[in-house]
Amino acid sequence: MTIYQRIDDEAGRSEAAVATNGARSWRRMIWVDEGEADAAAKVAVWSAQPGLYAYPARPLAESFVVMEGEADCRIAGGDVRRIGPGDIVNVPVNAPISLEVLKPFRKFAMVVPKA
């Protein structure tokens, strides 16, 4: 059995997206499915400083649980929704998403490529 604790986020993390204001984010991979790198399902913890993180439409689906922080979330041009701890967000395949992180943010995410 493997147990990940919050302190584990500091070890083995890699830099991820950079916000439009230069703020940074990091991810720590928890699990990657076997197979081709572009077709593998992935589970990770993502943490970010306040800023705007915009992602174009991607050929994958993502579901995540907000663990801490607060952000304004917009998926596929829809309404902006404020999300925070305990909220679950589903991003469909080929849907662009933007997160305006308002308070230091952490999410537990699972990404599944288009089948």
C-alpha cells in the first residue's frame, strides 16, 4: 500500500503551467497508466500561485477535486464559477478551461485521453 501525504507534494514535483501574470504552478505525478505516453491516464496533484491559467481545448477529459484554495473557473466559454475545497470539476474532452487562482490552490486531478 502506498500513502501520499501532503508533504510528499514538495518532493518529486515538476514545474507545470505559467500564469499570464508570471505566477507558477507545479504538479506531482501520483500514478501514470502503462502504455504510450500520449495515451496514458494520469493522476496528479497540481498546486498553483494566484494568477490566470488558461488551457486550450485538449483531446482529453479531466476530473479534479479542489483540496485547498479558491479559483474562478470557466469551461468551454460557459459561466464563471467560484470553486473551492471539496468542489469536484469535470472538464469534457476538447473543452478549453481557464482557472483564475485567487488563493494558493491545490487540486487532485485525473486526466484521461480521448479513447
